[in-house]
Amino acid sequence: MIEIGRLCVKIAGRDAGKKCIIIDILEGPYVMIDGETRRRKCNIAHLEPLEEKIDIKKGASHDESKKALEKISIPTRETKAKKKTIRPRKLRRSKLAKKEAAKEERETKPAEKKIKKQAEKPKKEEK
């Protein structure tokens, strides 16, 4: 009774009561489901198979399963890919010390240059 394309109702978990189709049969008592539920691995014991069977290939994409379910007027769950965020990296103490030293060096160099220029001006005037 459990086969690819079989329409089922989820009877356990947060997706309980929602319809789904079996996309793939995995190891042990697990299957891959998609539909009104989230696309995920599910235990067969948490599914109630229905009489309907949809013609769909093994490992079908979300778009393919969505089209097949729309033919029998079952809405599907739309998921969006998460945006990648740039996380600040932790620096080692040695790298942090180098960064701070470089920052101090950048800040002190312009001041040292001004002092050197001021010291050179009177020497030029004396000649």
C-alpha cells in the first residue's frame, strides 16, 4: 500500500491532518513526503494511506509534486529559501593583536609626519 505517488494523510506531528504524497521510499520505515506538509522524511506509522494514487516519478522535485497536487485541487505548502547572512567571524588573539597594532600605527603615522614637517621648516629657514 505504501508506494511512490500514494496520497496520504499525516496523523502525527505538527502537520497532522494534512494531505501529502509519497515522493521516495527510504531505508527502514521512512518515506519522503511533500504536499500540504513540509517536504521531509516521515515514519510510515505517522501516515494514513488513501485510495488515490498520483502518477509521479521517484524523487520528484517540489515543483513537480506541486503540479501533480494542483491537478486534484490540493494546495501545497510554499517555502522560501533563507537568505544567507554574513556573520562576523571570531578572531584569534594573535590576529586581533595584529589588527590593533596596525590600527594604532595608522593613527600615529599622520601625527608623526606633521611633527617631522614642522621640525624641518625651521631648518630650511635658517639656511
